Amino acid sequence: MPLAVLLAGLTGSGKTTVAQALVGHGYLRLSVDEEVHRLHGRYGVDYPERTYFERERPVVEAIRDRFINEIEAGNDVVLDHGLWRRAERDAWRQAAREAGGLPVVVYLPADREQLLRRLAERNVREDANALTVTPGALDDFFARLDTPTDDEDVIVYTGDLDALAVALSEARGL
């Protein structure tokens, strides 16, 4: 049964780093941010922040289609996308199950100061993950985050990629 790793965390929490590491373990990485960047440029630079979600919506649908197709083909996938809301995580879990996969949510917690440091470094880059995120925007992100609760079966990422690989193997039943 293919594994569908669903990364949940705020901007700057380390989702892309984890997703890229999982590629080395045979996962196909699907990134909403990179596809939005490819189509529209840099967030807050090439288009106004307030238009991100309207630009993101069709990309999410296209990524969802590919996600389902890859799982149906028997491929392990990692979704490099924030999944801030519980309803989003539940919908992606359901899509993975319906495609014949085993969904696993990995939550990447990070505190505000840690995120501000990481975002300050990223703000000077020009790639898909270089977002001009202000402290006020970050506060808004925190307000929209549904932190996973005990009733939501998640793996909490502690910064140890080897431990995550073991946890994913255990989730698969190996």
C-alpha cells in the first residue's frame, strides 16, 4: 500500500526540507508553492499577497489529481503543502484512502520567533519558498492554524529525519 505523507505546518516550519529528504527515500514530492511560483512568480513581489489564495486554488486541484493518480499507480508521495486547517488534512487523508493509499500526517511545529528567523533568511532568496512574510502576516497564519489535536493521528516531527523515517516505516507496518 503506497504511503501518502501529508505535511502540516506553517510557512517556514521545515516542510520543504522534510519533503526533499523523503525524496531520497523514494517518495515523489508534490509542491503547491513551487507550482504557484512557476505559474505566477514570487509571493508578495510579482503579485499581491492578497491574491495568493485565488492563484493557489487551481494549483491545489491539479496537485490533488496528480496525488491521486500517483497513489493509484502505487507510488509513495509526500505533499509539500501547509494543511493548516483540520478540514484540509481530513480531505487529503480521505483522498489518499480512496486512491488506495495509507495517509500519514506529519506535523512540523515551530514557534513564532523561530519562524521569523527562518523567514528573514528566506525573504532574500528568489525561489518558490522565498516569501515576503511580515510579522503581521505570520500572526495571521498562526490565527488560521488548527494545531493537530490528540484525536488526530499524527506524527510530530522533532527535527530528526532518521526518527521520521523509522516512524513512517512503522506506520506502513514494516
